[in-house]
Amino acid sequence: MIVDSPQGLFCPGGAFHLDPFGPAQRAVITHAHGDHARAGNASYLCTPHTAALLRRRLGEAAIVETMEYGERRRIGDVVVSFHPAGHMLGSAQVRTEGADGVWVLSGDYKREADPTCAPFEPLKCDVFVTEASYALPIFRWDPPTDVAREIAAWWLSNSRKASLLFCYALGKAQRLLGELAALTDRPAFVHGAVEPFAAVYRAAGVRLLPTRLIEDQRSFAGELILAPITARGTPWMKRFRAFESAFASGLLRIRGTRRRRGFDRGFVISDHADWPGVLRTIRETGAQRVLATHGHRDALVRWLREAGVEAAPIGVAAPPLDPEGT
């Protein structure tokens, strides 16, 4: 049902690619992050919320079709539907049904609660294609509400400094704003890369902390600022006279990461499934066969085989985790 191709994963029965990394005639997209939804495809099929985010990234000229969660559409010899992945607003698993049974491509997913997107929906299938970004026993997440309280306490403690929190501009930043909105209504400042995506979330009815764009003419002492990691070390940083810096990522579960990267604080929060989440999800699918892609796929495949599960890697060898998308 799903095979490798020069452009990435391909469904021969439907003649479409899934999150292609090379230009494709028809791209079925799981979510709007740049490593899954690239420019240059002739057409895109995704959920409506993903489409709104894609148009922010790719422009209005992109040809984007949409399907709601649970809607079924025949494409060639297969029936395709989208189901919530819990990764970010609009993120979807792709369920494909045809002569080879039911296959589900997870896309990126997580199992923890997130106020900014629909929760993950377990799907029964014959073959499950799972991401493996954090598929090692070391990766186990704390409750996100606890992490949000840690961030709020850090922010409150910095009355004479700016609290500069680096995170991915799309998805992670909005999730943090959503988690903090349950604790306070005090506005946060955001980098210009964050605000356009926050506007899409608000238009979708998601409650976020109030945000203000950075202005040059004021002190930022006592304020929280959310910015992408790409802004670190750039001239944009010169406006902050005194600040503490922090990074929000699942990578910080690895001991010493915060210190090696030179952050004052680190907050372990990820939009990917942790080790228990991956194993739980595989069990819940009831899949007879598991294919692993991205991240620690080889380690996951080895563990599954030793546990008696038929498993194999799929897709190109994954590059190191992008710290912005974790």
C-alpha cells in the first residue's frame, strides 16, 4: 500500500505521495511543518486547518484541497481518510484502505493532552507506519500542565529581566501560549515568525494567551518573549539588555543538553510521542506489521522484533532531529 520512492513515501494504488520531500504531482500532507509540507508540489490534500497554515507558509497560489477528519474519499484504487494525530492544529494520520488491507500513516503524533488541537485517535489497521522521533526508553514526558506551571513560575521570577523562551514558531509556540492561557491572562511578546500562525489558531477558535509583537522602544524586564531558535545569536537579540534564555524541547530530556547549548533554563515538552506513547499506540492499532520512519526508527524496529512484532524501517535514513520541530 505504501512504498519508498525517490520523492518519499508513495501509494501506488492512489498515485499520490505522502509528505513528499521531492516535488510530487499529488501530495497528501499530514501537517503543516516544513519537513512534511514542502513547496513545489503540483497539488496538496490535507485537513482544512492544515490548509490555512499551508497558505501562510506557501502563499495563496498553492493548489490545496481539503478533507475533514473522518471524511472518506476514493482516490484511484484506495479509500483515504484523515484522523487526528494530536501533533498540532490540523495534524492528521492518513488511513488508506484497499486490496492490501488497511494501512495507517501516523505522521507526527503525540498522546498527551493539548488545548490547541484535536487529540490523537487510535485506529485499527493491518499495517501501522509510525514515526520514531523519540523512540528510545530515555524519552518520557511529564504532564504538560506541570511544565506550563514551571514556565509561568520562571517568568514570574524574572521581574528585572526578560524571559526569552525559544521554541518552534509553528505548533510549539501556540501550544505553550495555549497551556499558559489556563494559568494567566497576562500578555506575552512574540517574534514576528510566531504571530501569523497564532492568528490562524485564533481563527480556528483556539484560546491562546494574548500576544504582542516586539517593539524597539521599551524595556522588556519582567516580560515573556517567545521566539524561534533561529533568532538566537542574530541582531534581533540586541534589543534585550538583560534576559534569561530558555529552550522548550523534548531534546532536553537528554542530560546536559541545556548546559551544552548555553541556555539558562530548559523545559522538557514535545509535540511527538514519547517511548511509552509509541509502544501504547502500536498496541492499540492491533497492527500485524509495523513500519518505522524518522528519528530512532532502527532502534524501534530492533526492539519490536525482539518482542515478536513484525517490523521494518521505511523511508530514507532520517537526518538528526531538527531542534526547531521537537
